[in-house]
Amino acid sequence: MRVLQRIFVGILLIVLLLFGIRYFINQSSNSSADKVVNFYNWGDYIDPEVIAEFEEETGYSVVYETFDSNEAMLTKVQQGGTAYDVIVPSEYMVESMASEGLLIPLDHEKLPNMEHLDSQFLNMVFDPENKYSLPYFWGTLGIIYNAAELEDANFSSWDELWNPAYQNEILMIDGAREVLGIGLQSMGYSLNEKDDAHLVEAAQKMKSLMPNIMALITDEIKMHLVNGESNIAVTFSGEAMAAMEGNEDLVYVVPEQGSNIWTDNFAIPYNSDNVEGAHALIDFLTRPDISVRNAEYVGYATPNKTAFGMLDKEITNDEANYPSSDVIEGLEAYQSLDQETLVRYNDLYLEVKIEPRD
């Protein structure tokens, strides 16, 4: 009998020991996870020293990964293989992800530095009350051209792109929303138009522009402009600023008919393992001195009004990067489109791209 008791006690001790080991491992794992912040951002979109400073100040460890498109980021988050804590979607993607339940609401009480953000970049149509996001950088879509080569050019209107003198001269950003958007706004329609007749009309107008288009590309635009291989391009303000640094003859303008205003934004995915650390990182990156350093490193416009006042006047007085309030009022953000309309945009854009250019 005593032998059986001893065997029973031994088994009980082994079971308790195994549970104790498992509990210790789980606690250690949870403790480790609580100190790691997984950050998924656009490429070359933060001063690396800022990350190191955050780690030193807070004790968190940042695992940093990059993506090259909103759609690539969305796919990775949907797959759920990696539980990112902070992501940086653009405005229309914030709206789309929030509607699909892929983002969690922000706790504004844990984000005291949001008081430094400019009100004109808060409560935007894609995220009223900033329930799911805070702005990181912003900019516009416009026309950049070589003023030394095109002394008489006037790109105050999108319609100047159709000038026959620019045959096979223009580099165009490769994107359905951007290209059809130019056609839409040049005719007084919204960037987020859903009326099919208006979309077809815009596509027809953009087809007539194709003889003037040298190429539909993205990241290579600034390189071709700096090298003098083209004198005109349609691109985003940040890319334009980078090109202008390499060629002082380049000028960037936003047509008076209006254009796109975009924002890239901090958000927390639904499956974050460290919501506390995510808020800490977002608040740190929204701090004015950190926003200044990131703006100087990245070269894009900051939505942080306090940081704006701390930047060199040579930067903030440049209306290519920081357009006036009057210009901003005429700009429109992309909104998330339903799947049927999005497919229609893409189909019409494909028709534009394959239009003969001779």
C-alpha cells in the first residue's frame, strides 16, 4: 500500500513540476512579448536613430520590417502570420481595414502628443475622430517640370499636360486612382467618383493624353528627371522634393483644379500582441522633436504643427512641400471604394495603359 502511495505521490510531483515549468515558460514568453514592438512601415520612412532612442528610453525592443505598397501590407496583416503592433497605412487603406475589422481603436489617453497635430489633418473623412489612426506624413500629387527647359510652361491646370508640344515627354505615375483621378478632376469631378458615365468620360480623356506619355512608372521618376531624360512628370510631392534636390531647375506645382492630398498614418492591427507598446511607439513618434528629426530625414511634410514651427524656415516656406491653406482646401483625399467600383477603375485604367501612343 505504501509503495502505491509513494508511486502516486511521485507521479503527482512530476505532474506539478511539468505544470510549473510550462507556467514559467509561458510567463517568460509573455513577459518577453510585452517588451517587443513589431513595427511594419514603408521603406526608408524613418530615421533609424529614432528607433534606437525609443528602445533606450522605454526598454522596448523594436522589430522593424518594411513594405512597398498598401496592398502588400494588407495581405500580410490579413494572413496573420506575424502579429504586427504598429503599421502605417495610407488614408484609403485605413478606411478599408477599419471596415473589415482589421484595426483596433486607439486609446487617445495614451497618446498625449497628439495635441501637437495640426487640426487640418485630424478628423479626416477616412477616419472621423481619428478612432483608428493618427497622421505620420502627408503630401500631394502634382506636376514637376524643368523650368529652364520649359520657360513658357504654365502647369496651373491639368489641361496643360495635353499640350501637343509635350509629345512623348511626360513621365506619369503608374496608378489607376492617380491617372483616372487627373481625368476626373480636370473635368470637375471627384477623385472618388462612382458614376460609371463619368469614369468612362475620364478614361477617354486620359486615352487622348497617351501620345504625350513617355512612360508610366513609379520610383524611377525622380532619377529620370534629375538626369534630364524627361522634363515633365506627374508624381507625389515627396518624390518631387527628392528630384528637386538633385536638379535645381525643377519646379513642382499643384494644379488649381485640385488634386490628391494623401496621408500615411499610424494604426494598430487587430491581432497586435503588444497594444501598450504600440501606443508607446506611436506617441513617441508623434513627439515634436522626434517628428522634426523624421521630417528632416525622410523629406516629407509633417502634420505635427509644433514640429512644423521647429523646422528650418527654408523647409517650411517651400510651397512645393508645404502648400498654402488655400491650396490644401482644394485637395481631396482618396476614399475606400467598394470592390465593384475598384475593379471598374482598374479595368478602365488598363484600357488607358494599352492605348496606342502614336
